Amino acid sequence: MGEKKKILHITGVLPLPQFFETEFKEKDNDYLFEVSDELETRGYQFSYIRTCVYSNCLLAKLKPKWKIYSKVPRVYEAKGHMVRAMFNLTLPGAFGLPLTSRLSLARYRSDLKQYKDFSLIHAQYIYPAGLYAYYLHQIYNIPYVLTLRRADLQSIESPFTRGTTKKILQNAAYITCPSFSHGKLLEEKSGYTVHPVSHGIRESFLFSSVDVNKVPVINVVARLYGWKRIDLLLDALADVKGKYTLNIIGDGECMDDLKRQAEKNSIPCDFKGFISNTETIDYLKRGDIFVLPSGEETLGRAYLEALATSNAVIGVKNSGVWGYVDETAMLFMEKDSVESLRTILQSLLDNHEQIASYKKKGYESVANGFTWKAIADEYEKSYEQAMMKEGEEFISHE
């Protein structure tokens, strides 16, 4: 085998140090590791930079959720991978992140020199990762892949950042987005081709079954934040007729409010809190229906895992895995519509054969094309194409 191709990941979506695992999900943001581990068997070698919010004791008091970043060391181990942390001060407003990204780039220029002989950079988000990648491209002629998310829309549309943002997009050799629908939106707004590349599932998660429990089991896997709209599910179930049991797996700031809502509406609900990924998959394998009514999902690996474990899955139109999985294999509700979700749930609880049908078709829709091996094929294609060209021509959508 020849010399390995060295690829640098620059991203804010990697697990934090292992000693934070009690505060975060076990699988939190490890999808790049899943892809990299597969590609390392094919002749690639990876290094990682984790961009973090700069924080100290004073800033942590002003914004408590930043406290954890004040404890992150400059180099740490996560899931068996060595990660270098680079810190970026966060300021409000459309101009804040680009400005502080330039300041952090100036601070870390000497650190970035060690990557000058790398074959490729894969950056996640325009700022600060995309700016770092653009700098390395300009100085050392290293091509880069840029992965966008909906949060990048502000940088694309803002008049304060449009010039620098255009340079970052224009010089990217390949642009991806994990969300099919968000990718189309970002492509329309930016004028550059955005390729959808999904996340994946472990082959060990695959579980084929059409059996339906006598009393159907509904599962939710999510962080319990307001935008996840678990409250909407409880509102829908309050008026649904028929027997079922509900497991809510996850924790977060809305836990107490959701418990009160479930109790008020006499919903048979068991709040599991954060549990291991292995335990979560076991619950999904024993379940019948999976619901995540959030209309703000970039992708939502939980949808894929629920499909892979033979659940009738309910998602939201134009969110999550919409565009990757069609409506013959998965049910899609209207965003923020209690009535739409209630109608779907009632239809499933009234007809267990319909649940079985969606369990079968949902499993089949992901069993082949969404394993990490298949997703790694997509990443390898993007990496090889990026290393063969300098950047993509501007595409007008007028």
C-alpha cells in the first residue's frame, strides 16, 4: 500500500473529552469518527481540530452553558482519537462570528503550520472552520471539502460577511450538507452546488421485524429542548383513542414541564433520561412506533436508527431525513401541527397491519444505503473529487 492520504477535520461537531460523558450522550457527535475509522482501512489518515467556544470563569457566569468549554484542554482524547482544541470567542450579531474567527485564526496560524503537507481538509460550518480551511488553501494550496448546515444561512445572507463567505464557498473543492432539504435551501441562497451526504448507522443496529406488540410501544429519543417539540407529541396523544405505551429517552431543560404535561393528560409515559446507546437501541428494537416531531433537525440520526430497528417512523416534512427516505417507507407530519400528528398516530393505532407495513418498508429503506460503510463511500468520493480539482465554478440560479 502507498503513502496514506492525510486529511484534517476542522469542526465544532466532535465529542468533548471522555470525562464529560456524564453530561453528554454517549454517541454525541461521533459520526466523523465512524466515517474516518472506515476510511482508515482504505489508505487515509486523519487528524482532528475541534473548534470550541472560548470561555473562562467570568464568561461561564454570564452564560452557564459555556462553563464546560472552560475545562477543555488544548489536546484531549475522545473515543480513542486525539483531538486538538482551538478556541473562538463568540460575539452576538451577524458580524460577530466572522470577526472573532479572524481573531482566532491570527492566534492559531503558527499551530496550523503543522498541517501544511496534508492532502485535504474537511471543514464543518463556514465560521470558524471554513475560514481556517480557506487560509490553509491560500497559503499551502490544500484543497478542502466544506460541510454546511442551516446555521450557515445567516453568514451567506448577511451583508456584513458576504464577501469573505463568498471566497470561502468559491474556493471549496466540494460542498456537502447532511440534510437534503437544508442543502437545497443553502444551494439556492449561495449559488453553489451542495451535495447531500447523510449520516449512517452501524450494521449491528440492523434488526428486521414486522411483529407489533399487542399494546403498541411508542418511543422518542431526543434531548428534551423546546425546539424538539415533544410537547406537541403529548398534545397529540392526549386526544388519541386506543392503547399504547410511551417511552421518552433523553434529558434536558424541558423534562419537568413534559412530566407535568404527561401527568395532566393521563398519558402512559415512562421518562428514561439519558441511557447508553446500546440500551437505546434495545428499546427501539422492542418498539413499534418512533416519533420525533421537530421541524428543525439537520438530519436526526435517531430517525435512521429507528428505521434500522424496524419501527414505523414519524418525522416532519422538509426536516430531518426528508428527501432521503420517501413517504412509502416513513410517515411525515406537517411542521408544528398537532392535528397532523394526531391523525397519523390514530391511523397507526387503529390499524396494526399498517404499523407492520411501515416497519418492513422503513427497514428496507435504510438497510443497504445507510450503513457507515455506504456513507464512507460517499465521503471517499467527495474527498477524491476534491483532491482532483481546485474549486467549483459559480452557478447562477437566476
